[in-house]
Amino acid sequence: MSVAYLPSPARGVWQFGPVPVRAYALCALLGLVIALWLTDRRYRRMGGPPGMILDVATVAVPVGIIGGRLYGVLSNYRLYFGTGHDWTSVFRIWDGGLGVAGIVGAGAVGAWVYCRRYRYSLAPMVLAAAPALAVAQAIGSWGNWFSQRMYGAPSTLPFAVAIGPARRASGYESFATFQPIFLYESLWDLLVAVAVAWAIRRFRLTGDRAFALYAGLYAVGRLAAERARIDYSPRVLGIRVTEFAMLVVVIAATAYLGITRARRGEAAAVAAVGQSPAPALIPDADRNIAAGGKTAAGDNAGTGRSALRMPPVRHRPAGPDDAGPHGNAPHGNAPDAAAPDGAMSGREGPDAPGLIYPA
């Protein structure tokens, strides 16, 4: 054993009466809470109403947990089905077995269903959430430290992690310290969060492209981590299930970014209950923005700032009984009504409602 090393916690499960509390679950919960806080903060800076992210999370989080469990069961079905196994353990999620890919994928579907049901624009929420998801995974990966999983080849580096004899991979029982793959993955995820946040500003990414970039970068790091680890993980035809899944994600994300490479725009956190929301994406039809020209966004379009003025939002359709300022003009000539709660009411920064600055 090296002189300096990272000791593993003595236990990863605490029993409170009949309920086991696992450190892995606590790390995942902490990552989720911080991700929701970061997403809500970024979304409100983009002009979104307070509380909207938490409303979406009430659907996305439970659906994500179900999806993560399905992924975990399907990728390691031998632990739940067949001779000598109790299939009812599928429902004991407190025993672990949640797949990150399933959580993110199913959670995204849940958020999409919620936004479609209540006619909110999903794109700005995704734009706000993409870096935060990477932060959540950086925190959640430390759960493997408590469970003594996600470690690599034997190592004597000062930051090598100590693994107990009962947790050591077959053939490595005589070694005490190993490469801390979970630590490397955590650091990679933090870099992904920074890279995605920077790319959103630098390249004016739309919500879908920001999510694809996050998914692709995360999958690259996770694929490398799976290749380096020596502890047990489910395999199919000699290939780790997670490796196969991450390879599919890398290919899909790369292809999507290539197909949509000409797409530019800003996501507007605009939504009004009971009416069609404003478009979530303003296309870059006026390509002279980059050249410093003026567009419908106003004089600020050519300043190099990542900002576009949103079109005015009308919160009810014009009718024959609507009148203008003098009582005889059609409603179309009247000033736009003030946006109610639930629609974009402004943002931090200069006095220019409708300007969007992704954080």
C-alpha cells in the first residue's frame, strides 16, 4: 500500500429502523438538488418565471427514477430473474440499481410531456439544465467511493483509493490501492459542465444542441471510465452494457450536432398558460448579426453580445370588441398587454425586456 492514499469509508449503508439509507442514494440526491438549483437560477436569468423548473421536476424526477430503474434491471437482468432469484427485488430500488442513462433519458421525456401538456417551451429549460446535469453527475459519482466501486488497475499514486478485501476484483486480492476511476469521472463531468456553459455563450447553442453536446461529452468520459475499470459490471457478449450504451450516445450526439450545425438561436423562456407560447427558438435568419449589422433585434444585434430581442407576446387573441386607445381602432394598433405571471416578465440586466442572456 502506498504511503499516501484515499481511504474508503468504513460503511456505505446506515440502518434507520427497517429503512436502509445508502450513501450512493444520498450523493445522487445531493446532485439532484444542486442541479435543480442551478437550472432554476439559469432559467430565471434567461427570463423564465420562478418556480417553473420545480414544477417540471415534479414530473421529470419520478419518471427519471422509473427509467433509471428499468435501465438498471434490463442491463443486469440476471440478478432479478431466473433460478434462485427473487423477481420482486425489481421494486426494491432502495437496494440500488439505477442507471444514469435511464434517469436522464426518461427524465427528459417526462419534462417534454409536461411542457407539451401545459404549453411551455422545453428548449430554454434544456438550455438551462444541460450544464447542471453534468454537475449532478459529478456529485453523484462519489457514491461509488462509499460503495467501493468504479476503480481501476492497482496503483501506488498518492490519490489511489483503498479497496477492502471483500470488494477487490478477482485476481487482484493481493493489492490494496487502485486507480480512483470515480474521481476521474467526477472531474471530467465538472469539465463537461464548464465546456457546455461556455459553448452555449460562444456558439449560441439552442437547447437541443446544448443537450446533445452535454450527452456526447459525458458519454465520452463514461466510456473511457468503463474501459479503465476492473471491478464487476454487467456484460453482454463480453462487452460491458454501459460501454455499449455510451458508444451509442456518442454516435447519436455527434450525428445530431453535425446535422444541426447550421442551427443558431436564442431560447426564450416564454410561456403563458392557456395560450400558445412564443417560439422557443429565434432562427438566425438575419445572418448579418455576426457582421455587425442591424436586425429586428434592434441596435444591439451587432454588438457581439449573445442577445436577441423577442417578439412582443400577446396574451389573448384580438377580438372584434377590442378597441385601441381612442375606442375605435382595432386591437392590433393597441399597445401590447402586460405579461401576466407565468410569462417572461424580464431578466436581470439592462432595461430591455425580451433580451435573452444564457448564463
